[in-house]
Amino acid sequence: MGPLQLTETWTYALVGGLLALPFTALEVWRSPEHITLGAILVGSVLAGYLIKRRSGNSTATGIRAALIGGIPALWALIELLRAISNIPNPPWFQAVSVGMALAFGGLMLVTVAVSGALAGRFGGWLAERSGHDGVADPRSRT
């Protein structure tokens, strides 16, 4: 992978991720308990589609777009950590609670990344199906 393709990968990941970011932030702001991945999936599909047209890796671009678009989902984790520190419990119980909250945050990131990978791959598949696989068509005469 050359530097130009790496730049394109991040460019398209930013396009898809920044498209999803405000919608994810709005969902988290409204109800941090009920976050859906709809906007993140749409942004990852778009990023995967765009990069596959340039013969790039749609899966990696989808992951990056999902992680960018899913940043507001971490606000829920921050609120959970604040709640844990405000509840009067023994120190060992607070330590276990923080560990469980961080494990939940890791699981949340893995879920977002896997969803983004699958959505990016789907976007790449859509690009290939529509004839934009990034490879010159051997049937066309130049």
C-alpha cells in the first residue's frame, strides 16, 4: 500500500466517519442507554464504496470510518465512570466496577469496529456490483 492509497483510505474514512459523527452524538445525547449503529453503518458503507472505486481496502476503511463516527458513544462510558465514583462503596467494589466499565467500553469499541468492517466490506461489494472495482474493464477499448 503506497502513501497515496493510505491517504485516500483516511480521507474516505473521514468522509464516512464525519457523516456519522453528528447523528451518533445526537443519539448519545438523547439516550445514552439506547445507542443504535445506524449512522455508523451508513458512514462505513459509504466509505467502503468510495475507497473500493479506487481499488482500496474497503474493510479497513470501514473500520476507520466506524471508529471516527463512534467516538460519541464513548461519552456513555465517561458518564458511567463518573457515576461509579459518586456512589459510596468500598474501594475494592469501586475498583471492580471501574474494571467492568472499562471492559464494557472495550466491548463497545470492538462491536463498533466489527460492524464498521462488515459495513465497509458491503460498501466495497456494492462498488464492485456497480462496476466500480478499481480495475480497468478488459472489455473496454481505449
